[in-house]
Amino acid sequence: MSTSVDQVLRDNYGRVAKDLIAPMLDLVTEAHRTFGGDIEKFHIILLIGLRTVEHRDAAAIDFKAIEAGQLTELPSLATNVKSIAASTGIPEETARRKVRALVREGWIARTGNVLTYTAKAAHDLTCMRRALIRVATQNHRTVERLLKACETA
């Protein structure tokens, strides 16, 4: 098939929108519950979590050990409040306040200006990781089903 997946999804959006939106809504609902309605904290954790999984050693992270609370440290590429504000659009002072709260909760570690995601966050936010995996799984199934239908059409 020469048509891109992107184009197939655009052409069939009405058929698959519900299957794409429902797991995303579940993820956002879980984030709302987990972060007490504070979407900016969720945004900051996502960014710092991304910096963790961008580290070259992240592929070796054993998430079963994280869920069991057995890991004490994660590899991470560092970030700081200025970088968070610049990449998320959250005002710097707001980002600073949210980061302070996340540090108090033990989900972000601060060493000077360097911020990293903690093993405690990885453990405590297992519900978020599971919701994200459900989004990926459902989207994969939806795209796979759509592509098969297009091949047989």
C-alpha cells in the first residue's frame, strides 16, 4: 500500500476517532486524579520523565523492579526550571512553584539547578504508565485493524 498511515487515519477518522480518543481520555482522567487536577504538574512530570527515558541507559530499566519499589535510582538527562518553562510554555515562576511541590512529594530530585525524575515517582506513578501503555496498545490495535480493512477493500 502506497498510502501513508497518517493519510489512512485522516481518511477514516470518523470510523476510528472513538477508539483513539477513549484511551487518551482515560489517561487524562487518571492524570487529573493523580495530580489533583493540576495539569501543569502532569506536564512537568512528563517532560522530566521524557528526559529520563532519553538517557542511553534507560532501555535497561526494569519496570517490574520499579513497580515493586526495588529501584532507588534512575538514569536521567538533567533539566532545569528555565528549560521546563521554555519547552512547556508554563511561566517560569509557575514552573518553579510546581517543581517545588513535586520535589516535596519526592517525585523530582533537585541538585542545585538540576532536576531529575526519581525512582519514587516511577513507582508512585505506575498508574500513569499503565494508562499510557493502554493508549499505545489501543492505538496500535486501531491502526492495525484499519490497515487490514484498507488492504482487503
